[in-house]
Amino acid sequence: MNNPIRNWWRSQQFKLSLRRGDIRRATQLLQEIQKSGARLSWLEKLFRDKLQLERYSQEYKRQTETLSKQLTEASVKLCIR
């Protein structure tokens, strides 16, 4: 059920969490806001995009490390031959 007062309150709590630097709480509130079906504010959209970019960045770093290890292993094998 889409309750405008509850949605407003969540948005206010979200903003307060960001001001305090409580990223974990802000993330939880963002998830609640999204599940409620409420329209996201520009700040909530920006934070959502920031979280997504951080996830992409972590995945990119993991892939880079894996490929670097594979390259090192392959070059070691070539040197041994």
C-alpha cells in the first residue's frame, strides 16, 4: 500500500541518515522506499546510482585482479618451457 505520509517520513529519515553519514541506514531506507513503490526523489536516485557505481567498481576490480593473476600464471608457464 502506498502511504504518502509514511513515504514522506522515510524520505526525511533517509536525508537525515545521509547528513549523519550513516550509509548503512540510508541504504536500508532506500530499499524500503523502493519496495513501497514511491517515486524516488532526485537525492534518492543519486544515492541509488552511487551504490550501483560502487558495485560495478568492485566487480571491475575483482575481474582485473583475476585476469592479472591469470596473466602472471601464463607468463610463468611460458618462461618455464
